[in-house]
Amino acid sequence: MQVNDANGAVLRPIDSKGLSPDETTIAEVLRPAGYATAAFGKWHVGDQPSFLPRRQGFDTFFGIPYSDDMTKDKQPEIWPELPLLQDDRVIEAPVDRDTLVKRCTTAAIAFIEQNRRRPFFINMPQITPGSTPRPFASAAFRGKSNNGAYGDSVEELDWSTGEILATVDRLKLDRQTIVIWTSDNGAVRRQPPQGSCAPYKGLGLRHFGRSHARALPGALAGACASRSRLRRTLLLARSPANTRRIGRRAVATTEDRRP
């Protein structure tokens, strides 16, 4: 997936590539174990039907199938309007990008409330600040920060995280819920600057977590880790046998078929 159909760096609308249906995702391990599974936000590992979240172990999906800057005006003869999906169905196109964080947060909270009495897994890649020159934010946050549109967007992310954590606490699920918050690229490199990764230099990955659960035997705190290791650690805790299947084959095309 590192090379799209146009030999570029990331997947684009209507690309034939995506996350292989033969790859084992966290959701595909947890769902048979009784977990409700959901994805909210940006799904950027293939927008064709065979690559969408419902084919990758998720019971439900609400969000967009690629980055918020991949809009029809960039390639009007080829790309569609940026769609908002509910599961596999387009419910809005073009989507109002200013409302996405709020709507995805509302959907995630509703999912938690609906599944409070069973184990659940949520994957929530937030859509903003994204890759647009002016990051989006809802009316409640637009123009409210001291750092322009970028600051408005980041403050809404902070609000979103707080609302989800508050929901977990309100439902008294905090003692049995692991929350992992990550950032992939850090602030974008634009002039004028729209943010920074200070005190770090360049682009960077951040991990933060919250759990009142007992640590796994032999676990270490404060060590460096990658998201791939987080995935294996969580799956090992849930189903040790399935960790051997992770990483077999990460890429497929629309020409591929299951055996």
C-alpha cells in the first residue's frame, strides 16, 4: 500500500489497492471472542467495497474512506465527492468537513452506551487537523483558539477525547477499559507554521494511554513501543494463538480473490 495506482505515496480515491481481506485485524480477533467492534473517523486503507471496515472485522463504521483533502476538485474527472459512510453506504457527499469530529464523537459515545454491558473495541482515527491548508472545526470551536484554524481543530480533538473518556467514566467502565491515544505524523510542515511537535524535532509519533486494569505479567512501563507492538500485545492478552497470524500479508488489490 506504500505505492498507490499513480505511483504516489498514499492511497487515493478509487485506487485498486487496500488492506488485504486475508490480513488479520484486531477487530477480527476480538469479534469472535464476543467483542462489539467499531471504527469511527478516517479509514485510509482502501475505499473499494472489499477493503472497507465491515470486511475487516468491524460491526459498524462511521466516517470517511480516505483523507479529508482528497476532494473532487483535485481531479474532477476521476475522483468523487468526499463521502461520509455509514457502514458500507454513502449517506452524504460532499460531507461537511467542519462537522466530522463532532459527529464521529457522538457516534462513538452512542456505541459505547449501547455496548456498555459487553466488551467492545473502538478504532477511532480522527480526521482533523488533516492535510488541508485550513484545518476544519465545528462552530463551537471555530475562531476560538489563539493559534488560528489549526489551534481550533486541535482544541476540538481535545474536547472529543475528553467526551469519550467522560463517557467511559460515567458508565463506570474505566476499571475495565484500556484507552490508547496516538498521533502519527505530528504537526504538518507548512508556512506559516500551523503547529509544532515541540519539544521533539521533525515529524513524530506519540503514544499516550490510560488503564486501571492490572498490567500483564512481565510488562514494562515507560519503554519505547511501536503501534505494531501495541497491537500484538493487546492480541496476546486476548488470544495468544492468533498473534502468529498477524502480518502475513498486508496488501491486496481488487483483482485478488480469497482461495
